[in-house]
Amino acid sequence: MTQQAIVNVASYVRKLAEDHKVTDNRDGVSRMAVAITGLADDVVELDNVEQLLVNLKRKGVLTESEIFNLQDRYLREQRNLQALGDEIRDP
């Protein structure tokens, strides 16, 4: 990952995936992980950006520390967007 300023994490991840021909499709391991967490009465739902992060890591495009950094920034970005939406609906 280059040290450029990332304005929108989701857009950055989608572009990175496109450049490396990585999709957000779940593979067998991802489907098995979902099934196992379901058996434990736990639910882990990755959105398409989070699945792209997983697949970019599996392909070797991102390191583990890069994926954690991007996911942290992405989740913060999503929380901020949610808060902004709440603020607009209920001023």
C-alpha cells in the first residue's frame, strides 16, 4: 500500500481490488467461517468492502497490518457517516 492520502477508504479499497482483479466473492474458507460462527450462535456479516479486504490479503496485495489499518479506518468512516445521517434526520 502506498503512503498516499486516502480520502474515502471504501473507494480506495474498491480501486485497489479492481487494479489487482480481486472480487468480493466469498470462497470456500469464507463460507465455512460464516457457517462455523453461525453454529456458535454468533453472526459475522462482512460487507463487500470488508470482503474485498479479506480477499486482497489472501492474494498478497495487503499485509496484515495494512488490512487492520484500513478496516479500522473504514469502520470509523462508516460510524461517522451513520452519525451524520442520524444528525440530518433528527436535527
